[in-house]
Amino acid sequence: MLCQSEPRAHGVLLVSFVLPVALAHMAMWHPSVFDRDQQNVNSNANSNPLENMEYDMWWWHNNLNYPPNVTFWASKNQKLGLTKNTGTVFEIPANGDFDLDLASNRAWTKWSRSGKYPVADPRAAPNPWADSEFASIAYKSNRFDIKPEDFVIFTVEHDCPARFLQNFSVPNLPACPDNLCHCAWFWIHKSIGGTDQMYMTPFQCNVTNALATAPQIDYANARAPRKCTNPADCVQGPRHPMIWKVNSQDDNMPELSHFAPTYSILFGFKNGAQRDIFTTTNPVPSTNKAIPDEVICSDATLNPKKFGYRLSSNGKSSFDPSEQLVSPSGAFRAVLLGGGNLVIYNQSISGPIWGCQCSRAGSGFKAEITNDGIFRVVNGSGIAIFQSRMSQNFGTAPYRLELTDNGVFVMYDAKGLDIWESWMWDGSDTNGFNPLAPDPSIWPTYDDLAVAASTAVIGSHPAVYGGLPIVVLRFASAGELVQNAHLPHYGFSWFDERLSAAARYRRLYTMKSELLVVILALMVATGHIAMWHPSVFDPEQEDNNANGNANPLENMDYDTWWWHGNLNYPPNAAYWTDKNQRLGLTKNAGTVFEIPANGVIDLDLATNRAFTQWGWDGKYQVEDPRASPDPWQNSFYTNVAGCAVGIAYKSNRFDIKPEDFVIFSVEHDCPARFLQNFSVPNLPACPNNLCHCAWFWIHKSAGGTDQMYMTPFQCNVTNALATAPQIDYANARAPRKCANPADCVQGPRHPMIWKVNDQDDNMPEPGGSAPTYSILFGFKNGAQRDIFTITNPVPSTNKAVPDEVIRVKLRCLTDASMSFVAHVYLSLALLFFTLHL
């Protein structure tokens, strides 16, 4: 298996490093970790993301009852010769540093088989590297008493995860009660990587070298982090971990899907030790802050009616369609349109840059801020059609809302704390900020040692000051690859800054087949895949390194998820004709994909166009794109679940709805290869030689994510027989699960629409139970030959209900009981004959 492979050379070591990073599933590994699978050297369960789970499932990664096994780890560490910080209570030196192992699997760390890392330098990392993570601590010895709000973040690394062994610095932490605290490593996958997932690994810890004069963490005034587009608005001080997308009751972050909160400058986190978390350093004011005067834009062109930019819960608290908000410089204005749609306009381009997308029928709409800290749009009956998330009673009243010169709404409380913001119009809150940028110069520094008048140390460890002890953090999974280099999310590169992006890919293409299994397994493990071809609808079709079409469709309105939001981006015939000629691609290379009736088609499946023949140079990055690991098993196999291709017999794409598609081909072990073939049934000809097709896949829940994928493309059925039957669209339906194969209803079925939104979904399965194109949902492997009017097995009339056969289970009787029963029956028989004499 992949995770058991021994490294060969530095080239393979880099591949090994990139692989866990690209997987995007990650955990911390150490003998102190709570883990039901801690004796398994090939364990990966702790690296699964925490998403759409009830409290008992996500909290503590559901491992509260699985503390570290002292006996097992003492024996194993002795056998492996590991001695440094190897106990089941992780030592965190105050004012020092520590190392953690971070990986998608224990096998990638020294805590597995050999006691050694699988790479030559576990501290090495590409530069730049884009992401961030942190560690937090709860000063409670009994883990069953700990709640999410008992954790406070004490260290952050902006460019993490980026290496197997990651260094974290420690502030002036006080000693733990009874020499035992509980810590946890947290990470949220940045949305630009394509997934919205939170990770948590709890572990036992103890603060060593603690100074007797160390201040206490200000738990009483800790709060959830909040976004701050303007660094001057960032509220620092003690903050809890970000709880996001586990469930609506437990989440403490208001960000929507695909706007993942991050442990970064954008949320006010300095890089390194968080020295603002103590009672002596917390910068949050204890009293209300004076509200600055509202300086109204005086430009007669930008603000002719002298509108202000502020609403206040204790002043002017609302505005209606006859009014506006205009930012201080006049660069932006907020308007309440008909139907209650609240929109922000950039006046320099005269176009909308943000909207609540909350338009409804009715009248009397107004935008208002309430006394308890909610910014909302209500209709004439007072019913809210839009409101700020998680701002109610967050902070201290009164509240105010301002339209800033950054083009966003910002809500402040009485202390001047930024408690809610709208998302950034230019996308900088998801992909525009640089995790390697220095901390803003406007941010103050905090001296958490100012109160430490002596170097007295609590505990048995000698004082180490000046030459501080170092502890390290290890990683072995991965989020996204280098953002600035725009590399594909499951690709391998040598990260040589002297090479162009194209040269990096060509270098990648020269890798031999020994890496094929690694690449394929990685492609499926990332879980973000699309079909690539000149016939595909794609706003990035001229980008050789495009990956937007591989993003999952989850929690979106209809116009965003349907057609992958690409209805207005049809194939560019002129571009593809020229490119295919240059690359020498001729087979089925047009902008209308040819589907031979009763034949076979090949689809290119990848997370990035660069990994297909339609990318840089018309070649695949592997010698055999049809190959797949054999056996296809373990954690990689759990992701595949089956892919499908559907067809809509309409030439005008704007007339097509989800129910116009019918699935005509399914492959159960897909995605498992770069080039996947699908067999085609006896399809009829298309109207005007143009149909529309789409590739569909739902990521199996066992793989850790619940996500649907769709790639629409232009198609035409070739070689169609004149006698071909029509697809029975009139009687097509959504698939349904059938645990008993005898109950499976086949016939024509629409694609599975799942978890895009409650209105459009056609599958009833809850989160964590993804529907799949498999036997479990009645899909045969290969061409679906039951979809036609002459083959549809669904009866046209009602079916007789079978008789209800009730089974009676008789108890076993003792000899005495049998004698009694026999006596009763004999008596009844005698009575019967007596009555009939």
C-alpha cells in the first residue's frame, strides 16, 4: 500500500511530501493524542474532516473515551528508540517552541513502524506555501469537563500546513493544574482549495518551564474570531477556535460555504505565539469606546443627496428604497432595490459588487440594525428576508453598521469591536490574501513577560531562558498547493522557482510509472474532479491550468450550481480549433463531443486541465492514463462510488432543467483513472445534431466529504440507428436506494441532485450518507439499456399488493409443557366429538 512504501530518493521524497499535502485530510500524530485507532501503524481516521455532524460526533473527534494508552506507547517507543517528548502527555515549554507531527496517516510520521520520517528533511517545505493553522489549550485536567469555549488559541503559523515537521512558538503560558491540561490542533481548509472542512486533533499536554509570575489566560473575555478586512478594525485578544460547518447549532463562525475562515491576518491573527491572550495583555477595552463622528461624503457627483454611511441601533437605524448609504469617500453606495434586494455598487464601474440575493415579492422593504445586533432586510410585515449571521448579542450594545471604503458592510459594538462583515467583493477574503505577508505594522506588540520579574520556574524542569527549548509539529497531509504558482491541487512539481509553470509540468510528465499509483490515489483522495474536453462549458477554457470546474456544488442557489454556473460560457470553437491543430489532437476533439450509439466514449477526468491531454502540451502526465491501482482499495477505494453520464435531448441549453437529463451510462469504479471509458446504449439521434450531456459524480461519504460534481458539455449522438427507440423521459424519476436488490426500481432516471440546496435536491439522503451511482441505488454497470420507451421495466399500471404473510415464531417447549399442551388438545377434541354426537 502507498503509505507503507519506503522512500527511494530525494525526488520521490518530495512527491511523498506533496501527496499528503494535496490530500487535504490531516491530523496531528503523537502518543498523547486521543485516538481509538492508536495501535494501528497505518491509521488515518483522525485525519477525517469534521463536517455536518452532531456534537458528540465532531467534538473531541469522537475520541473522548479513547485516551492515550500509556502501556502501549511506553513499549513501542522503547522498541523504536524514541525518547524526546514521547510520553502520553505532550510537553509544551512556556516561552519556547514545540514540534507536532501532522499527516493524513500515522504511517507518514515517526510514530509508525520504524521510528523515522519517510523523508530526508521533514522540516522542508515549498516556498511560498499557502494556508494556516494553530494550536489551542484548555486549562482543565478532566477532559469530560471541557467544552469548545474552554479552548483559547495560543499559537498560529500562517504558512501551515506546509511540512511534515512544523515549528510553533509558545507564549508565556502559566502552569497546568495537576500537571495536566488538554490541547488541540485545529485547521480549516482554505476555500480556494475547493473544500470547506474543519479539522481537530485533541491531545493531553502539560506546560513545562512555567514562570511563577506568568499571567493567566483571560478565558472570561475570550470570544470567537471575526473577519477584519481593514487591519485597523481587527480585534485581537484571547479567542476560541473557529468552529465552522460542523452543524448550525455548534458553529461559532458566520462565514458562508466557500468563504472559509482562516487563522490568518484576515481574522486578526498574528503569526507565532499569541501574546495578547492574557489578563495583562488583552487589548479589548473594558468600557465603551466613543463613536467617531460620521464624516459624510461631500462630492456632489458621488453623493448629491448627502447620504451618510452609518446606521445605529440607538440612532438612525434603518433606510428604505428612497435612501442610500454612501461610503465616506463616495466610492461605494448601498441601495435597497425593489423586492428587498440589498446591493452595494462600486461607483467607479457603475456595477453591483455585492448583494444579499434576497429579493422577494411584497412591499414596504427596509434595511435596519436592531438593538440586539442584527443587520437585516425586512418587508412591510416585519418579516426578515436577509440578516447577518451570528451577530445577535455578540458584543455589547448599542451597535452600529457602516458601509466602508473597502466596499463592505461592517458592524461594530459599543466597544468598537468588529463583530460582522459582508464578504469581500473582489474575492480577497477567499483567495486574495497572502499567508506569508508580514503582520500589519498598525498592530501593536504585546509583552507577556512584563510581569515576570523573576525566572522562577514551576515544575521539575530546569529554567531555560535565552536559549529556549524547541518542540516541533509534524504534518503529513495537505491542503492546497502553492497559490501563487497556481499548481493543480493533486499535482507534483519540483517547486523550482527558476522553472516556468509549463516547464514544471513537463518535468512532472517525465516521471515514470512508479509514481502512477501515487498520483491516481491522490487524485481521488482530493475529491475534487471534473471532466475536461473542448466541448465543456467553462469560463477558464483558455487557461491550461484551470481547476474551477472541479469545485464541488454544495450549498448554492440554483443559478450558481446549475450548469456549474457556466451557462453563459459555451465552448470557444475558434480557440479550440487553433489549439488542437497546434497540439496535433484530432480524435473527437471538436467542441461538440461525439457519442457513438452502441459504442464507447472516453472522458478525461482530473482536478486540473493540466493533467489531461487538453492542457499544456497535448500529452498525459502518466504513461498509461487508463491504468488504475490494483487492487483499488483501502481509503482510496472508499471515495470512488461510481460516475455517470447523462443526456438531455434539447439543443437550446437555456431550455434545459435538471429533469431533462437521463443517465445513460454508469461506471461503478469511477473515478479511478485519468482516462475513463463509458459504454453507450442504443441512443437515438439528437435534434439539429446537438444534445447536451453532463458528467456526474457524488463523493462517497466514507471518503470524508459529502459533495456533488457536474460537468456539462455539448454532445451529439453519432451512428444512431433509424430504428432506435426514444428515451422514456415522460416516466423518468429520481433514483432511490434499494438495500434489497429485488426492490430496485430501474428504468430511466434523472441525475442525483444532492446537498446543493433544499429546494433543488432530489435525493433524501442526509449528510454523511451520500447517494451513489452504484448497485445500492439500482444502477447496473455500463450502458443503461432500461431507459427507453420499449425497455422501461416500470409498470404503467398499479401493481397488486402481495398478501401479508405473518410469520409466527413458536417457543421451544419443555417435556412438561408439551404434555400439558397435548392434554389440552385431547380434551378439546373429546368435547368437540361429544357436542356432535
